[in-house]
Amino acid sequence: MPLRLFLVPLLAPALAALVLFLLLGWRMDAVFVSLATLTGSALTQLAARDALKRQLLTLARQVRTRAEGNAPGTREDEKDRLEEVANLQGAIDSLHQQLSARNAGLNQEARTLTAVLDGMAEGLWVTDAEGTVVHHNDALRDMLRTTGPIIGQRPLALLRNDALNEAVTRACREAASTRLELTLEGLFPRTLAIRVTPVGRDIPGSAAVFHDVTELRHLEKVRKDFVANVSHELRTPITAIRGYAETLQGGALQDTVMAPKMVDIIHRQSERLSELVEDLLELSRLESREVKLQVTDVPLAVAAARAAEVVRHKAGRKNITVELHVPTGLVGRGDERGLEQVLLNLLDNAVKYTPEGGRVTVTGVQEDGRCVVHVKDTGVGIEPKHLARIFERFYRVDKGRSRDMGGTGLGLSIVKHLMSAMGGEVRVDSQPNEGSTFTIFLPAAVPSEAAAG
């Protein structure tokens, strides 16, 4: 406390008393009265100063307690405090309440923002002005498939990609936005579409949003391959039909030997074209869920017999034996027409790729509440590298040989979609030169109470 603030209130009463007594002519009494007044003033000042100090210390302690987020202690009696100190404490209490309400609002906003960011399917990171990651959401860790720390890392340390690092640098230094796409190699490759932008509003740094477009790019490739395969498959019969028709128009129609052969080729190619179109339409309806399957109890022995009857003539020309070992009591839940088509496609493929004198065997059993039907042949077999893609549209193990044998290349894809639509599945097991076994799994029919009794 400054010395003048202490001396002025201390000396003023004593000097006033001294002057008053001197004016009255009481010289000796004036000295004693002045000393007494000075002593009283000093004691009063000391007492008041000590009380004020105690109250200020108490107020400071309460302010520190509130600043630390704790409840204040027992408040002193209002009458024991100076009015100025009471007003000051009231102002501090009001300020504390306002700050507490504002902090609570900010904390709620921060929790809401964090919940929204962590709920995003897209990955997100935010960097400072130097390009160091200072915040990210949960989806980013899943996309990068990393268990290490992300905060505090630079882009090059997280993703070894110069283009991404340059994009972050431009966003931080030049406030420029960039779109780029990169592929992460590994056991499960992923393609990420990334947009890097400056944070904005005079806040230094950048933000990057990551979209996983792996499935989208795969679908685009499938679409392009499908269009290319359809074009190729259509071109072969159309070219043959057009070529032979032009030859006939050019005068070969009068050739009694060649003309019938050309007409027969045109007819066969037109049938092949018709089969391709029908298979494409069937596959399209299955994929778009336009086919309404009638799921009923289907005796699999009957379905297998009907399918075998269709291919028996083709098998007879190659001296291939078709054997059926499906119990008459084996009943599955599925669409009758769909099941016959599945078995027909599998049997047709088995006969097609089995050499002369071979054997095709159909067996059926019930396992774990499911009907299991195996279609086994003694054909050329399939190499392991092709098994994962054998059910794709137009996928052929031996393209040249498959086209020579006929077929549209869509049969196994239709089988897969039909089985999926009926709640079943299809698998393949094969070895080169040892034949193949295609197996379908179908829910078994629940026995009725009458049958069970």
C-alpha cells in the first residue's frame, strides 16, 4: 500500500485538533489532544487495514476456487464486509456465472461436433499451417488402417504420396483447393478420392476429406468389361449371319451344295444370338429383382431328373454317362423353375467340358438342415487361379475353347444369382484334369405335422 494513502488519513485528524486548540489558546492541552488523536487514528487505521486485508484475502481465495471449477466455501456474514468488497464480490460472482454458462455451451458444441465428425462415413483430417495433422475422425483411421498415432504426423508419414503432400502444402500456403485420387496397395487395395481445402476464415491450416470409392471404381470396371464382353459376344454371330447372307445374295443361293450349309450356319448363329439375348434379359431381371420367385417345397429328385432329361441327348452323342443319386425324400425350399434352370446349367456345363466316355454324377443329401446337391464330372477341371472368378459374367477359363463349344458365358452367373435369390448358395471344387464338382446348398423343407406323424 503506498505510504501517502496511509499517512493522510492518519495525520489529518491530529493536525485538525492541534490547529483548533492553538486558535483557542490552549497550547499545552493542544499537544496532548493532538497526540491522543494521532494515536486513535493510527489504531483505527491499523484495524481497518487488517479487516480489509482479511476480506480481500477471503475474496481472492473464493475467486481462485471458482476459477478451478470448485464450489465456493462458506460465505461470511454480509454485515461483516465492507460495501465495496461486497459489490466487488457480487460482480465477480456474476462474471463467473456468465463464464460458466459460456464454457458449458462451448463444451456442448465441441462434443456435438466431435460426435458428428466421428459419425461420418468419410475420413477427415485437419492440419495446422505447417501441414501437421492436429485433428481427425474415427473413419480416417479405418480408411488408413493404421494403429499408430495420426495427430502430430505429416501427410508423407501417413501416406507415401507426393501429390497429397503437395496439395496440403498449397492449401496451407496459397489457400488453393485440390481434388485427387490415389490407390493404397496392400492385401486389400483401396481407392480414395480426396479433396484438400484451406480451413478458411483467417484460420491457418488445411482440411482433407477422404471418400472410399473402391467399390464404385470396381463397379465402373465391371460395367466397362460387361459392355466390352457383350459387344464381343454379339459381334461373332452377327458377323457370321451377315457374311453368309451376303454370300447367298451374291449368287451362292443357286449352289445346291453350299447354300443349305450356309443356311444351316445362319440358323445356328441366330439361335446362339437368341440365347445370348435371353440370358442377358434373365440376368438383368435377376439383378434388378424383377423376377418373382415362387418359393415352395421342391422334390430335388424330380428337378434333377427333368434337367438330366434335357442334356441326355447331348451326353449320348459323346457317350457320357449321366447318373442320378438323389433321394426321393429330399425336398428343398425354392422356386421349381429356378431350381431346374440351375441344375440344367450345371449339367450342361458338365457334359460340355467332359471328354467322350466320361461320367457326370448328381448326388443329393441333407446336412445341417440344408439340402446339398453335388454335380460332379470327370472333365478337364479348372485351375485354382480361375475359381474365384468362375461365376462372373462372360468369364471363361479357356476363351477360344469355350466359344467353340457354344454357350453364352452367362450360365454360371445366372446360377449364382438364382441361388442367392432363393436363399441358397453355390460353390465349386476343381482340379485340372481331375474334373469339377459344383455344389448347391438350399434350405430344406420343414416336414408337416401329418408327414411327421
